[in-house]
Amino acid sequence: MQRYKAIIAYDGTEFFGYQVQPNKRTVQSELEAVLAKMHKGAEVKVTASGRTDAGVHARGQVVHFDSPLFIPEEKWVIALNSLLPDDLSVLTVEMVNESFHARFAAVGKEYRYRLLLSKMRDPFESRYAYRYPYPLDLEAMQAASCYLVGRPLDFTSFCSAKTEVVDKVRTIETIDYVLEGDLLTLRFVGNGFLYNMVRILVGTLLEVGSGDRKPEEMADILERQDRRFAGKTAPAHGLYLWEVFYKKSL
């Protein structure tokens, strides 16, 4: 039995998230259905670095699976993509040691959130960026970000109340802002992220940028450790799981 690590990308628009759900189309169910075909109906379980919600996209999701088939790595990519739907693609496949685990071996992740700062709808971006047609003070948003980065913090206020994880301490290494024309990309890099954490951070930072909050309020929100004190959850379709880091590459 050989363990394989794969990097996959998907347009999350038509998926009900990554994880298998009864009678719903998910990324995991599509992958496992294709692997079952390649293994003559035998079940092959796929494990991901983490789940993504309905509507969330991925450019660098990492998964692993075990297979008795010893196929050259480049042939795996060709075979899988020939059977997968157009909104899901396998970018790379590599043989790894059986100790590798897509989730537990991960030491960090990068998420990106795309905002379209335009008063006009763009049909080519409507599925892939959240249109925010209001003025934004980027300097205020950057000042607010300083309260969130560089050290371990309890992000209870910035995760869904449905989060089952007990330890909500995470470290965000960087929050970058890249403005290209009307497209603003927020880049988050950290050692881990809680359920809805990036989307709630974006929603709160937008409230700072619009003048509804002051940058220094971030410190109070963190201290409250209560979801009710943070901003709204930004829509799913602007969010991308961009990259997952492991020890050899971080």
C-alpha cells in the first residue's frame, strides 16, 4: 500500500463544501467516486488538510490517500483529471511516507480573500470576489491588522459559535493587502485557522475600513472572547484556501 499526497484546486461555487454530506455534492465525494472507479469499485478514503465551507474556493488544498496501485506520479494527475468534473482539478501527486498526514502534518496555511471595490457588477468576478462598492480606509484596516499578528492570540471572538475546537489560540504571522485596480486581496498566513475565522476577520476589518469601528477596537474584541463583539461574516465566495505548509516547505 502506497500513500499519495495530492494538491488540488476547485471552484467552490457548486460544491456544498469539502466534506462528504448525504445527498450533496462535495469535493471529497467527487474525489472518492473517481478513486473508486480507478480501484474497480473499492472504497478509497481521502483525507484533507482541513474542510472548506460551501462556496469557498481552493488553489492549494492538500489531501492524501492510500492505494495498492503503483502508478507514476504524473500518470496519477492525468488519470484523475480525465475523470473529474471541470470545477475540480488535481495539480500534483507525489508518493510520500506513510507517516505523512495532510491534516496533522500541516504547520501553517495561507488564505486569501478577494474584494471587488467597484460600484459596477463584474460578471467575470461575481463568483470569485465579494463586491464591496463603498469607500474603504486601507490605512485604518492595516492599523487594525497590527493587533492581530505576530503572537499567539485567543481568536474566540473571531470564530463561529458552532466551533467545537476547545483551544482557540492561533498565531497569524502576516496580514497583507494587495490592491490591483479595483481588486483588493487580503492575504492571511498563520499556523492555523478556526471555523469561519478568516471570513469574520474580513467582515470586521471591513467595518474598520468603512469607519464603523476604530482600529484599536480589535484589542477589545480579542479580550472579550465572544463572537457577538466581532463583525459580520464575509461571504464565502471571496475566500480561497491558497496554500498549506509542511515542515519541509515552510
